Amino acid sequence: MNVGILAGGFGTRFADRVRLDGDLTVDLATGTVEHHNGVAPDWTVHLVDTGLHTGTGGRVRRLAERLAPDGTFLLTWGDGLSDVDLDALVAFHRAHGRRCTMTAVRPPARFGRLSLDGDRVTRFEEKPADGEGWVNGAFFVVEPEVADYVDDDTTMFEQEPLRRLAEDGELMAYRHDGFWQCMDTAHDHAVLERLWAAGAPWGGGTR
């Protein structure tokens, strides 16, 4: 199955904090991939130029049009880390027959939660286990027809297209109760660095 990864960000949030050292090098002229660990996986990477300032919706539409002959494909932003079961996610998507499945996750709570009666605190929970409730985990399974929900290149997929898919009954949620962590801020980066140093299972046994 094809996978689309939206990796066209400018990197402005981490430019002064993180130096990215990839595990592979892609020669843009020839398409040759050099694997630094000596392992050559049985998949192919295609770099698709979707435009420098194209919104996420425009990028998804161009990917959907390119991948339409192969049907269903996976989609992610690439700024989240999770142990979501992709086989189960795809099976869930195929079972319900809608156009888009979003992985729903519960992010770790960053603040204590208050319940109020007027100005009186009736309940306090310090960083509750259910976090912030269910949110978009940015691991999708989509049908090429989602391109119909994108108006133009400025459209952000996570805004109007997802709202319209939900209104049309074409958006389903696959609930994932396992590990999920975004890396949107320096704080998120520090959290993942600590998990890596502690021997997180998704580290693959290498450091």
C-alpha cells in the first residue's frame, strides 16, 4: 500500500535547536537511495514536488491524484510518533467503507484539570490520564476521492476538508489507546529525547 508523508515544512520551529541527521541520503538527480545502516528495505521513495507554499490540502489532492490508480493509501504529517497498529487501522478503514479514517489519540495532559461551580473548585485532577480527550493523531487511511473536498492549493486539509468529510458522514475515527507523542515544540522534542535515552521500545535497540 502507498504511503503519503507531508514533509514539506520549513523547519522554522527547530532550526536553532535540532540538527537533523538522516539514516538515508537521496540523490535528487538519480533517485538513488544510500542507506547509512547498510539495510536496503523493499520499498521505493518518490519525492513529489507539490509546490513551495501549497497548503496541506493542496498537497493531499496532488498525492491523491497521483495515487488514484492504486486506490486506498496511508497519509501522515511525519511530526508524530506512535505505535499504532497500521494493519488494524487499514482493516478498520476497509470494514466501514467511508472515504477517510483518522487515528484518534489521547495526548498526555500538560496541565491540571479544574471542575468549577461558580468560583468554587469542586474537583481537581493533576494531569489526568485521559489527557485532553480524543484528538487528531494525524495517521490517516484515505481514498483518492478525498481530493474532491479540497478547493484549491491554499486549502488546509485539517480544516475545511475534514469538517466537510465529517458533515457528510465520510470521516471515521480509529481509537488508539497506545503510545502517541507529537513533536511540535521544543518541549515535545525534550520529551522524546528523554524517552529515547531511557530505551524506548520504538528505538529499535540502537542508539
